Amino acid sequence: MRVSVSELTKTFVSKYETVRALDKVSFTSSQGQILTLLGPSGCGKTTLLRCIAGLEFPETGEIQIGEQVVWSAARRISLPPESRGIGMVFQSYAIWPHMNVFENVAYPLRLRKVPRQELTRRVAETLRMVQLEGFKERPATKLSGGQQQRVALARALVAGPRVILFDEPLSNLDAKLRESTRLELRSFLKHLEISALYVTHDQVEALTISDEVAVMKDGVILERGTPEEIYFRADDPYVVSFVGRANFLDAELLSYQGQYASVSTPVGDLVCAAPPGLEAGTPVRMYARPESFQYVHPEQDPAENEITGTISTLLFAGEGYEVTVESGDTTILAKLGAEVDLREGDTVRIRVGRDWCRAVLPKGSS
């Protein structure tokens, strides 16, 4: 089910300060899509989710789920949470400790006064979907963190919601369980073709679980795209820095080469992707991820976008090496394969393909 948010504004006023949590936020998600709102604490992502759920009330804007307007400041529409056709999974799971698994999952159906036979059938079916069919009599307090997360998901699903909202649902799990659960959760949601809005501050979680990622800061969405677009082709320097490590070089645009641009950097002229329509001489910042660099064997002929420097640090990282290369006054962090035979102090050649580096306008430019 499509979720559409238009010009949403939310302000919190306290005795000490006024905070604009949402500043004219607009977006539309697609049917069956997992859209993740990614950002640091205090950026507005949870407030946005709570406004969609009907737990917070914005000052301006409109929220539509499917063809139904569930909130409109201008039209004075405000549907209660239970009438919006949503399910929600909270960070704390909000599992009732005095109920067993069956009763926790059945709770939304009891509120809707679903007949007992239908209630029993739907709870059993939902528990089977989340692989907890043998746990229905188990007390909630006797469940592991991963099992509690599944109970919370089952409770969100049992009433047949149009959209599921997730607020940091995996943050209480340990790293290994979090990794397996996010893969399981994505597979589950895609199989059921359920639309989901997912809130997290974890970059890896956002990239692995999402169809699209919207990066938020200070109450606005800075940039939105597929995980690959956000990671490798973002145009906002803050977004680039927030979603992972990157090498930034101050540069100047020299000329365009089709869809690419030649830029002058402290380590030489490089060819990279760039926003269209910039004039020669425009100051830009070129960035490349550490894993985008390749080792160049000493016997290979020189190629485009090569950088020569001295290895100042070399750390083994399991699947390869994290290498710091000093080239003049510039430091480059690169991740190279485990097959390289290098030592600290060696001179090394590395290169980055033109598709794997990008020039962006510095913050504050237009």
C-alpha cells in the first residue's frame, strides 16, 4: 500500500527551547516497498513515523495511506491509530510480560472483537509464518530477543495491516542475531508483498534491508535513492559521510567528458561522475569509498585515475587489508584484497574507476 506524506511540519516546544522536528517533509512510497528513514538521533525520523501512525499530531501537511487521507491539517482530518490500517513494531517490542505468545499476538484481534474461531485461525496462521507455531503457550518472559522480535512482528501482522511501521526493531539484538534477523525480515516482507516504513540509525541495516533509503537530518530528507545510489552516487556531502567511510578531495572541475568530468585534485587530474551543467573552474569535492580502489601491479602500464603514494599503515581486516596511502599532503584510505604483498613504507599504485568516484558540490553551494 502506498504511503504519501506532504509538507509535514512538527514542532516541539519546551520551557527551554523550540525544536522543529519535521520541516515540510514530503515523500511517497510504493506498493510493496521497504523504505527506510535513516539518520542520527534527533533527526526527526521517529517523529515522522509516529505522525504516520497517529501517535503524534503535526501542525501542517497531509498523510495518505493508499487512497485514504488519514491526516490533513487543512481539511481537519485525523483518523485514530486503529483506523489507519497499520501495524507497528517498536524498538522495545512492547511485548506484554504477563501474557503468553498466543495472547500477545491475539491482542489486536481481541480489541477488534474478532470471533474466537476466526481469531484462533489467524493467530495460528501468523505464528506459522514467523516460525513460532510451537511457542504459542510459552510465556513472553521466557523468549529470546530474536523470538520476542518475531512475536512483535506477528502481532503487527495478524490484523492484516496495509502498511507496517518499524521503529529501530533490531537495536536490542546482539550483532550476529541482528545480521540474520534483518535478512530474514526482508525476505519475509518481500514474500508477503507488504509495504513497510523502517526507521534506523544503523547504516548497514538500512542498506541491506531496504528497497530505498531516505537520509534525514534536522527534520528534512536530504537525499533518497536505492541503497546503491545512496552509497556510491549520493550528491550531498553529509549523506556521503553518514552512510559510510569516504575519501574526500578538494577539487576543481576542468571539463566534461560525456557524462563524466575531469577534475583537478591534489593527487592529479581524475575522471569521475559529476552533476551536469557545472562551469569549468567550479570548486567541487571528489569522493571515493575505500573499497572502490584497486591495487595496480608494478609491471602494469599506467592507467586512468592512478594515484601513487607511500603506505603509512597496513592493517589486516580478514577479507583484505585496510591501507593508508600518503600521496604528497593527501591521505587515501583504501581496502585492498588479501592477495596483495605489501609492507608499510612501500611505494604503491592504486586506481579508482571513473564509475566509482564522484564530484559533488561542497556544502552550502548551489
